[in-house]
Amino acid sequence: MKQMNGLITALITPFKEGKIDFGSLEKLIKHQIDRGVSGFVVNGTTGESPTLSDIEVQNLFKFCQKMVPKAFPLILGTGTNSTQTTIEKTRMAAELGADSALVVVPYYNKPPQRGLFKHFSEVANCGGIPVILYNVPGRTITSLDVDTVVSLSENRNIIGIKEASGKVQIAAELRKACRKDFLLLSGDDGTYVEFLEAGGDGVISVASHVIPDQMKRWRDLFLSGDVKRAYQESARWRALLNLLCVEANPIPIKKAAQNLGLIESAELRLPLVELESKNAELLREEMLKLGLIL
């Protein structure tokens, strides 16, 4: 199995006049690989998965597949709030050659923990591909309990979790209770270094679109034992990380990527819309201050 720790970017899907902008995507992918990103999530919520058709997802994934080295892991987002639909999308991911499926906690219908256990177990057992759980209660309302994750981790088809609650203690509890090779990936850029210190293996990041070098360095410093320096250097970027959350993801990160010239347009698909002008100016000013743009 390919290594899926370290710095993984949850890729945005660039659009231009309503269609996927593959020219911008190519530029973005090259920028990421050149700066040490170690994997991609394609068709995650950062990639606006609810608005992509199955054909678009297939074309998007195949394009990324052609762009990355053979050893580079590609994770495909397949989660929905229907177990059967999620299984079908996970099987599609397997057919496409994805290395893993990222499966979000079912949103809106608020299943109890026993329902979540059955949902993820069915997807893992029937999807034909390793599964990474995705816990993001800020977007789904329902949250995976630690005990449920521990029980699910006993299924060898479930290889890890993207934990995006921002509660670092959860990572510490999971590290103690889950099998040693169970991947703990942060889904919260603002607490990434803390997550590593709690036993995490890496991050599935949004901010890495624009500061991949810096985020890779934080982990390198941590692994070298210079934890204090990792905290100090990450603190410099705190205001930017906060601005990337000023409106719903991926609204701010698309504007930031456009500011860097990585994508031509910050266009999103409805119901998402571009960053409000006052927030766009704040983001631009912070990027100027940090020397990211001139």
C-alpha cells in the first residue's frame, strides 16, 4: 500500500464558465508536487463533490492520475448520506484505481452511533477499496464517537481517519486505543502541529494549496525533535489560516489560489459563491504581508 501519511492536499476543483478548468488544475498539481505534497484527495468536499457528476469525477480523477508519479497516493471522496450510494461510488473509485476512499460521516439524516458503525462497515466490506473515515461535525452535525472509531479500526479495510473536529484530545485517545498502523490524519490546519504531538501521522489540508512548503516544514521540524520551532513557525501563519476559514470552504482557498496565480478563476458552483469583497481584501492584504504575493 502507498504511504498516505505526511502532507496530503484536499484538491479544489477549478472551474471556468461552469466547466472544470483542466489547464488551471494542471498548473496547481505541478505546483503541489514540486513543493513536496505527498498525496491528493480528489472529489472531497473541498473539491465541491456535491456539485460534480459521476462523469466529471471520473474525468477529474483520470486527469490527476496522469499527472502524478506512480508512487503518489490518490484518495477519492465517495461519501454520501446513503449507504448504498456510497458503496456504489466507492466501487467506482476502486475501478478507477484510487488508493483509498475518503468516506464522510453521513450528513443531515443524523444516524446514531450504531448506524454509523453499520454504515462504515458496509462500505468497507463491500466497496472493494481501503476506506479512510472522515469526521467533520462542523459540516455533518453528527460526529463519530471515539469508541465507534476504535471498533471500526478493527476492520482491516478501514485504514485510518481524517479527524476534523479540531479536538486534539481525540487524536491522543485514538492513538492509544487503535491498532498501531491505523492512520490518524488531521483535517484541521489550525491545530496541525498539536495533532502531530498528540500522535497524528499527517494532515489532509486545505491551506497546503498556498503554503505547502511551510506545512511540510512544520512536520519535518516536529519529526526531527524540534517541536518548539514547529509551533513557532506555524504561529506565523495563524492569521492566514483563520482567513481561510472566514467563509465556508472552499470559498476562501479558491480566492487565495487565484491570488497566487495557480488558478485562473475563483469560480464556484452554486450554492457556493465567490468570497465577499471585504474578506477578499483582507485575505489579499495578509498574503501580501506574508510575502506570498507581490
